[in-house]
Amino acid sequence: MIVVLTTYPDSKNARMAAREIVSRKLAACASIINIEESYYRWEGRLERQPEFMLLIKTTKTAYPKLEKFIKKSHPHKVPEIIWLDVKGGLVEYLAWVQANSG
């Protein structure tokens, strides 16, 4: 299992992405976390924006299609897409993620 993180500039796009990701079985679950403010440097400027993070529970097998979907549908030119390896957890939950991710 892996956890994929990506952020969206607004709740509408985040909700649409989460719904599509789970509907297409690119992941078992996509949770939306409201981030009050993010600070980052973009094209030489310091930016400050609210963001909505998707915490996506999926598999390494499903990841390539998930990444492709995010890149194609995301409003940013260079979206944040990172994944973290999950080294353990409740066996039944990990099995559920495996069964529900393409």
C-alpha cells in the first residue's frame, strides 16, 4: 500500500478529483483535508494560498494510472504528486485497499 498526496487550489476541484479517483478504482479511498494556508515559491515569487489536500490510499500497481489522471485533470501546470510507502498497518485494512484499488 502507498499513500499519495496531492493538493488542489479549491474544494470543488478536490471533491471532483476524489470522487473520480475512487469511482475509477484508482484508489480505495481519497480523503480531503482543508489546509488554511500554504506558503511556497513559484516562478520566483513567494505565494500564499489555501489548499485542499487529497490523502489517497492506493497501491503501487494503481499508481501510474492515478498519476496520469491527476496530471491530466489538475488545474496546475505542475501539481504536487508524491507517494509514501506504508510499511505496515491493520492487515484487514491493507487487504481492503488492495481489493479496491485497480
